[in-house]
Amino acid sequence: MAEVILGIETSCDETAAAVVAAGREVRSSVVSSQVDRHARFGGVVPEVASRAHVELIVPVVAESMVAAGAEGSDLDGVAATAGPGLIGSLLVGVSAAKALALVWDIPFVAVNHLEAHLYAALLEDPELEMPLVVLLVSGGHTLLVVMEDHGRYRLLGSTLDDAAGEAFDKVSRYLGLGYPGGPAIDELAALGDRTAYRYPRPLVQENPSTMADDRRFAFSFSGLKTAVVNHVRSDPDALTADVAASFQEAAVEVLATKLRWALESTGAPGACLGGGVAANSRLRERFGEVCDGAGVQGFLPSREMCTDNAAMVAAAGYWRLRHDGPSPLNSGADPNLGLGFLV
Ligand code: KG4
Ligand code: ZN
């Protein structure tokens, strides 16, 4: 049985490699962020990202192997993120993983990046009880998923337009706070008044039972972003810290409300957060309140585990390998890889 897996993650602007045993014991996890290379462009530039992955992939993988004290002969498989993500970036990780699988004569397993994110919390707390409601909020995705068992997930809802992190990044850019926007807004919001302006809370109504199923757990952040932009245009004297705090409050209230509804509707005994936006201070605070209010176990993974890393890829790869066996070496990367792993 495959036990020790090398995971590789290159779907966006982090080059990462990790060695994980039995899908839960992290022996090493190396993440090289490219954020400095992209900051001056105000966002991730795909060609810059692919070139950086090409430069970094060998040293990052080597460092993860050395840190774990592992050699190729100690590994039972190589997992790589095959999508969704930037195609040039994905190809670097997938090609490296296949080459290593061939050289070491061990299975290759393609991993869906979103399935990997679902494993992040379990890596830090393997005792988490399932079913587990996972609120996955990143720069590319906003999903509410019930993790019923390994490999068995139910999608409750996702965003109809912008992802939560995307809204933070766009509002930050408009306010001149820079990239990445989430941490900038979070920091400034601490100095502002979150009740200063009442921005819309899209798709959140008083009584969720009056909402159609496909809207109750759906998200929409594009209108909120536009409301903030329109307000600042019409009121240029508004304090930026108050705008940041009020925007953050609206976005977090939507996320927290849908999480509460999901816990009420599923009766799940636990919940966790995942994705880069899970680092948000106000969301972390509200998450605790929602879990306490619902009487469920809430788990907040560390920031390192919430953002892109390869330990979560190795963990998801371990379970995929046990479930479905190796992926064929002619399987490619897919920038639009969907939610087919969800039921
Ligand atoms: O999961 P992630 O590292 O990358 C992917 O998108 O897959 O998430 C990055 C996103 C960015 O949109 C960033 O602005 C947001 O997470 N983010 C935050 C915070 N830290 C990162 N958003 C709100 N508050 C934060 N403290
Ligand atoms: Zn991610």
C-alpha cells in the first residue's frame, strides 16, 4: 500500500513540494512564493509564473526530499496538481511529477487542486470528525462543501461570479492598497469602523427557507465590489479604513451566514475553513462564533495550510491513489478542471 507520497503544487504563483506519510504525517513542506515577482504588476502574470516554476521546481523538490530525509526509493508515489490553474504553471509540476515517477518507477497521481484544499484541515487535525462542512475561500474559488468521507464530497454551493478573494483583491486595487489585496484590507480594516457604511450582502435574506436550493448556498461578490466602487466615487472623502472595514464586514457576513445555514441544514458535527481568505481576521472571529452558536467543533487551520502548499496535494494524492489507483502517464493538465470529484 502506498504510504509515502511526494506532492507537487504549481497551479498558480507558489512552487511547492512536500513529503507526507499515510496521508496525514507531514515530513516536509516547502513553499516558494513568487509574490514579489508579481506585485509590481498588481496581480499574477501567467508567463512570469511559468518561468519562475521552471527555475524553482528542481530546487524546491530537492529541498523537500532533503528536509524529509527521503530518497526516491522511500517514496510510494508522486502526486501533482493537474488543475484547475494556469496551464503553463500546471504543466511544470505535472511534467516534473511524471518524470520523477518514471525515474523512480513509482505511481503518478493527478490531483484536483480544490480536492487538495479540502485536505488541508485534516492534515493539521487528523481526528476531525466527518461529515465536515468546509468553507473554501480563495482567490479563485468560493465553495461550501460537505466532506462526508475520503473521496466523498457534496457541493452545497459556489460563487456565481467573483471568488471571495478576488473581491478583496479588486477592492484593494481600487482603493490603491496594492496586491495581494486580502492582507492589505484586513490590516487597514482593523483601524476603521465596520459599521460606517452598510454595503449589500448579496444572496443573504432573512429566511433561508424561502430561497431556492441553488441560491441558498450560492455566493455573489461582484455586486458588492461594484457597490464599494460606486460609493467611493460618489463620496471621495470617505475614510479608506472605514470603507475597507465595511466592505470586509459585508463579505464576511455573507460567508458566515451561509456557513451557519449549511451547518443547520446538514447537522454536520464539525466545520473548517480553507483557502487564502481563511487568513482573514474578521472571518476567523466570525467562524468561531458561528461554530459555537451551532454547537459544532470548528477547526481553523494555520495560514500556511490554508494557502497553496504541496502537503495538501500529497494528502489528497494518497487518498486518490488508494481509491482509484495511479493516473495514466498520458493524462494531462487541465486549466479548467471542474468539480467532477464532487457529487
Ligand atoms: O488560496 P490562495 O493562497 O490562492 C488561491 O487563490 O488559490 O488565496 C489567495 C487569496 C487572495 O485573493 C488574497 O487576497 C486572499 O486569498 N487573502 C486574504 C487574506 N490573506 C489572503 N483575504 C482576506 N483577508 C486576508 N487576511
Ligand atoms: Zn489554492
